[in-house]
Amino acid sequence: MNDYNINPFTKFDKDWALVTAGTEDKFNSMTISWGSMGTIWNKKVITIYIRPERYTYEFLENNDYFTVSFYDDKYKDKLLVFGTKSGKDIDKVKETNFTPKYLDNSITYEEASETIICKKLYMEQMNKDNLPDEVKSFYGDMGEAHYIIIGEVIE
């Protein structure tokens, strides 16, 4: 397994990433800026956070594998499309001219500078009642709390 030379404090928040889940026939991707990397249960993991209102949520819920892919800055405008448009409404692949790359268990894109394949280990919704007040105010009337999804880094 490769060791990654990634700054986990900026890789998601500043650089963004795409999370992709599904099958070769039906998949969806979305831009994420919330994520973390570390270890739990003696496994290398990536943790991502997704709202249940997002179309990608159903793909993450119904598939055991997902990818987290990173891109050079020149693709920032394309990542904006993946983060602001819904796959229910548009074909994001066609809109961005990205090239899907099918892997054994999931999908990434040829344009990715790095892709990490993850096997879902845990998925549960945050309980807003357990959040500190300054975090509760983040949600306001914005809908449901995020789901925490922990994936073991497979490759």
C-alpha cells in the first residue's frame, strides 16, 4: 500500500475532492470539502460527511465501495459543477467533459491526479442534539445533519 503525502488539513477544505459511488451503469459524484484521514480499528481510513438530501447519498448508502479523488487546480471550475449541480437534474460527466474510469469496485475519473478507493466500514447520521451550540447554528433551517461515512483505504 502506498503512503500518501497529503496535508489532511487542507486537502479537503481548500483543494476539494470528488466522492464517487455506484456501478459502471449508474453512479454519481459530488464535490466534498469535509473529510478527514487517519486510523481506526487498526485500519487506514477516510471519513467523509454527506447530507442525506444529496443525490450521491443514495449511491453511498447502497454501495460498499466509493472513491475519493483529487484534482489539479485547473479543474476547480469542474469541481464547482460537481458540487453545485445535482446528478438528478444534469449529467455532470457530460457537463464537465470528465472521463469516467471504471475500477473493480467503483469509479473515478481519468482527470484525477490521485484516487483513493475505500470500502465502507461505518455510516451513521449525526445527532444534532449532541452537537455544541456553535455547531448547531451551522445547520439552522438547512435540513438534516450530515451522515458520517468511514471507509477503509483499500488502494
